[in-house]
Amino acid sequence: MNSKTIILAALVASSSIPAYAADNADDFIYLTKKGLEKRLKDPDSAEYRNVRYNGGQPHSAVCGEVNSKNSYGGYTGFVPFFGVGDAVFMPSDGKGEFVETYNLLCR
């Protein structure tokens, strides 16, 4: 996945978020965590840190780090993520592209 694809996917996802979510940071974070949990092997083990809502214009994102258990039952270590609603992106989606988009939306 190239950076333009990740950026485009994030921007398209942000345009489909209900208006109330963009006005309420807690709702936005909740939607993103639910989307992230769909991608984890053991969503019940998820630990979050540095989770924040960046309500920038014209697009908003939730950024943070997650640690969860892998298939062997061990924690993998904290990994950055960003999400727009329940569309969530992680480094496994393309390291270079992820970093570029993360820096754009989360820094």
C-alpha cells in the first residue's frame, strides 16, 4: 500500500463519520478503538497509551499506541496506530507509508 493510498483511505473514511462523532472526542476515540480491536488477535488484552484525538481541520484522527497479545499469548510491545472512525491503520499496512501519514495526521 503506498502513501497516497493510505492517505486517501483515511480521508475517505473521515468523510463518512457521523457528524456527532467529530464533535465529541470520546465518541471518536471509542469508534477507533472498536475498529482497532477487529484487527487484534486478542482484543481483550489490548492496552493503550498516548491515545489522543487530533481534531484538526479539515480532517480529524485518533492517534496512539496499542499493545496486545499475539497468537502465542505474549505481548507484542506498543505499536503506533491512527484511525479515522473505525478505519484504523498500523505500521503493518506499509511502514514508510504509515509513518508519513501518521506524521501528517498525528504530529
